[in-house]
Amino acid sequence: NVVPSGNVAVDVVDTSIAAFLLEAKGEAIQISSFKLSFKLSGGEDGTQIDNVIIVDENGATVAGPKDATATEDVTFSDTWTVPVGAHVFKMKAKLTTGFDADRTIEASVDPDGDITAKGLTTGLTVTPSPTSSTSANVMTVKRASLGVSIGETPQNQNVVRGINSFLFSKVVYDAGASGEALRITKQELTITPAGAAS
């Protein structure tokens, strides 16, 4: 899955929440209906997933945007084409601020029941496979957060007075638990002498 399990932020447009591999054999396949379902943890509501779109490998939107419903699904009625061969299509959305932190989202599709398709050349109806539901990787909702600490190096040491460009400390910024990248615009440091100057 090209969208691995990970953290996703709230209130960010075009957040990648899933990806599915669609393979057309023999001829290009035209899709006229595509239903995407969501499994949400913690009693979250499907209406908290807005502006859901499907994009192709070039980043072009082929379906949507549409908002998910209270039944935790969204059905696209756009007509779009899967070229011959295997192609990855991503699902992107905006998660509203109503999501609590650490809730999970898992998107799925039941190909034979949720996709309406036909051959682009022949016009013959195609029944997509498999007949069972296929799920994308689980995404975890995270609020923006930043951990700040002092690095383990350099260690305590003596230094000659008057030296320039001396490395006396390292500040570690950790956004690993954040749902999105962070930009630091200001950092104030307080330097307190360990003892009186001599």
C-alpha cells in the first residue's frame, strides 16, 4: 500500500487517507460509481470526513470532492477511467476538528458490490474482484504537537574563556507524535551561568 499506516492531521485539505491498486485487463475500464466505506474508532462520525477525492498517479482528481455521510461512507458518481494495467489511486480528504486525538480511520471497498464498471471499448458490464472487502492501512488522528528537550551531547566540560563558535548545547525538536509537520518561527533560550564569573 503506497499510503502506509501513520499519523494524519485534522483540518488539513487533501490529507492522504488510503490507496487502492486497480488493475484493468484486456481493455480500459470505465467506472461510473465507486463507494468508499470507513471504519472509525471511538464513536467518531462519518460526517467528520469532508472533501473526499480520488486522485490518479499523476495527482489529478478523477472523482469528488464529496463529504462522507453519517453511515461512514461516501459514494462517487463521477465517471472515470482506469487504463489497461495496474494503477494506484489515492483517496484524500479533510478531517474536521471534531476528531479526537488517537482515533483511527480505516478505509475499505467491496469491489463487486461497491463499484459499477464497464469496458471502455466494448461497453460490456464488468464485475470487479475480489468479492470480499479490501481494506487500506489504518491511519491515526493526531493533533499538532512538539516535544522539546536538551540533547545528551555535548557533555559537561571545561571551556576556555573568549572562544568563539563553541558548541555548548543541542536542542532536540521531536514532532514524531504530531499529525502534521511543524514550522518553528521563534525560539527563546535562557542561559543561566552555573556559578559566578572569575
